[in-house]
Amino acid sequence: KAFHNISSLKLQKDSITNFMASKLGMMLKENNSLKELRLWRCVIEQEGLEDVIKGVQVNTTLETLNLSRTKIDNKIALSIGTMLKMNNTLQKLDLRECALQPEGLEEVIKGVQVN
């Protein structure tokens, strides 16, 4: 099991490839100890970020997700909104300075309202 004793993972200011983001997403699906994930100011392609969000969607222990200063397009914002509707353990989501467009922000808000 991946990171079964780790409660916090910080990959701030890193460049994360789609392959590594996919691995991170798969780890999040199986992990039962991680409470905090900080990807602040990381360079992640949208495809890789989508995999991370899908992992968070089914994760049952993550309480804090920091994606501030990470580029988020409307498709990723929609995924975040969907994730928020399904994940009931996430308590803190940081999307500061992500250049969210109004349509994307609306999807995130819809997710927050359900959560």
C-alpha cells in the first residue's frame, strides 16, 4: 500500500509530469492515511491534474487539498465540482490564484453547495 503511514504530502513548486500525476491519483484512490495534499504552485498538465482530482474524489481520508497557483481550466473546475459532490471528507480546498474563469468557478461553487 502506498504511503500507508504518511499523513501529509507537500510537492510545492514542483513540475509534475502526467505520468507522475497519474501515479499520485492512483495512490490517492487506495490511500487511507493521507490527510493533507499540497500541490501549491506546481506545474501540472491538465490531464495529470484530472487524474489527481479523480483520486481525491474517492479518497476517504484527505481533509486538505491545496491547489493554489496551479493552472485550472474549466474542465478541471468541472471535475473539482464533481469531486466535491462525491467526497465528504475534504474540509479545506485552496484554489487561490488559479485563474478560474466564471464558468469554472460556478462549477466549483455547485460542488461546495452539495458538500
